[in-house]
Amino acid sequence: MRIVIGILGVALVATLLDYGWYTSQLRHTMTTGIGYGAALLTVVGAVLGLHAGRLVRGLPIGTLAGVGGALVYYLLIALVDGRAYGSAIPASWVALWLILSVLNGRWLRAPEPWSWRVIGTRGVLAAVLSGAAFFLVMNTLWGRPPATGRNYVLQFGAWVVAWAPGLLVLTLSRSPGVRQRT
């Protein structure tokens, strides 16, 4: 039940951040993007920490993943593909899930860390499933709003869809027979 509440909490914070972004008409800069990523992913880290029984220890995990994912995005924009909605988005999405998986599996789970195989499998699975879900709702989240304005209830639902698969993958109990320690 905690993970469901956590997913709803992440979606709520994402929706509130979007509301603030759109209503204040913030300009997309590297500073605002990194700040947005750090704020939102700190909540994701809190959810992972809460699930592991270590709420406070989870906070920096999310912050690091948010900053790391944003930096990957801006690096790719500068060096590979200058389009704001180009290949940098999926690559940074994968990066943030891999960072979350490593920090969740090694640091948050210590003294009984996940094996590197489990970390890699969960990180890739979280990135792929959550990435596919995000792709399905991306136009709702970032597309041009209808003439009547953004529907933030719909925005909230889209964020639930986008975040749920990855968070579920990183918080599922370990499968029988899977070696967790290295």
C-alpha cells in the first residue's frame, strides 16, 4: 500500500510542479530544468526510502538521480541532438532509472545490497516500462494544451501512468532464487 501512496505522491508533486511551471510561464533553462529534476526526483527517492524503511536515506538518492538525469539531458542536447524533444529525453530517462536502481540497490539496501545483475535488470526494466508509459502520455504532459487550458486532473493521471511502472519494478520484493548479494 505504501508504494501506491508513494506513486500518487510523486504524481501529485509532478502535477504541482507542472502547474507552477505553466502558470508562472517559466522559461526552460538548464538551471530550471535541473531544479525541476532535483525537486521531483527527491520525492521519488523519498518513496524508495520509505519502502525500504529508510525515508531520510532515500532523499539524496532521488536528488542525485534528478540532477544526473537532467545533466545527461543537457549534455546530449549540447553534443548530439539539439531538439528539446529529441533523443535526449529517452536517454536521460534511462540514465535516471539506472542511477535510481544503483543507489537503491547498493546504498539504500545496505548492508544487504542487491547484486549488480539484479540492479542492472531492474534498472533497465524500470527504464523501458516507465519509458513506454511516459511516451504514451507525453503529449498530455507536455503537449500544447487545449483552448480551455490544461486539465490538471488528467495531468495527474498521466504522471501516475508514467511513474508507476518504474517505481513498482524498483520496489517489488525479490523473486525466489534470485541472489541479492554480490
